[in-house]
Amino acid sequence: MKSRPADQLLLLELASLDATIRHADNARRHPEQTARVQELIAQRQAQSAELTTLLGVRDDARAELARLESDVALVDARAARDTERLAATSNVKEAQGLEHELASLAKRKSDLEDAELQIMERLEDADAAVAAQEALIAATNAEGARLSAEGKEAVAAATATWEAATRDRAAVAGRVPADLLGLYERLAARGVGAGLLRRRTCEGCHMVLSGTDLGALRQAAEDDVVMCPECGCILVRTDESGL
């Protein structure tokens, strides 16, 4: 195939734009933040499950404390009633019974108050555990929100790049002869369509060409469309090619 050197140079623009389009398309479809966001979603689910467990422990402690407080209130009411009865009675036997019951109520109240202190310590620990877990979840949510925002910005930027490169590619492709463009498109569909031969190196595959291959290229006319013997892309020759 024959093609003017100027037309072959356009293929380098196409190849560069195609690389930009591929990169931008991958960036907008798979922003780098996605993997971490997915990790954070799973992490938050685990943290939320743990928080549910901790809330259950705290609720149990609160319920137990409320029960003990109710029991103390009942003991106080019973003691107050017995104290009034003791003050009003003149019956020795009844008085002895009331004094014995008051002593029992005092012991019962002491035991309840000791239990209350233990439960209050447990409740304090449970409150601290819940607060710490909520802080972890808040930190996870904050990181997730930040990464999601960054991901949206990255997708928007990549989309803008993709759209601009796609428009530019259409403009450049419109200047390439149809037969040369068709060859380039077929090659680009399975790899690199064109590469500059710079200092005896194909920039399509970054392979240094052998002396034999370079000798064959020196024999080709400047309007010949030549291929890289290594990767098969169209080799675009310029003064930098080292031929």
C-alpha cells in the first residue's frame, strides 16, 4: 500500500488518541476508588452488626439496672411502712417481728445497691463500647463519602477526556485516506495500530529492530506503508527513525 508520509503521520495522532480514549474509558468505568469503597461497604456492614450486638448488651444492662432500681424502691417503701408500724405498735412481739423485717430489708437493700454498682460499671463500659463503635462507623462513613465524591469527580473528568478525545479522533480520522484508515482500524482492533520508528525502535511494541529489518526498511520508498516485523503495527518513519 502507498500513502503520503503526511497521511501516515496522522496515524500517530490516531494511535495517541486511541490510547487516551481507552485509558479514559477504563477510568470512567472503573474509577480507582471503587475497590476501596466496596471494602468500606463490607466493613461498615460488619461494624453495624457489631454495634447491634453492643447495643443489645447495653440495653440488657439498662433493663437490669431499671429492675434493680424498682426493687430498691419497693424495699424502701416496705421499710418506710414497717418503720411507721413499729413506731405505732405497743405489741412487743409485733415490734420484734418488724425490727427483724427491717433488718432483712436493710440487708436486701444493701445487696441490691451493690448489684446496682456492678451494673452501673457494666453500663458505663457498654456505653463506652457503643460510643467507640459508633466512632468507627462514622470514620468508615466519612472515608466512604470522601472516596465516593472523589470517584464521581474522577468519572466526570475521565468522561470529559473521553468525549474530547473521541471528537478529536473523528476529526483526525476524517483526514486519513479511507484505505489507510481501514488498515489502521483492522490492526488497532487487535493491538497497536501504528507506531513511530524512533532511533531504530518501534514505539508500538518498544522493540529494537534488527539490522536486517532496518536494511529492508531503508529500501522502502517513503510513501510505502511498512509494518513492524515484531508487532505488525504500521511503522511511521521520520527523520528520528535512524534509517
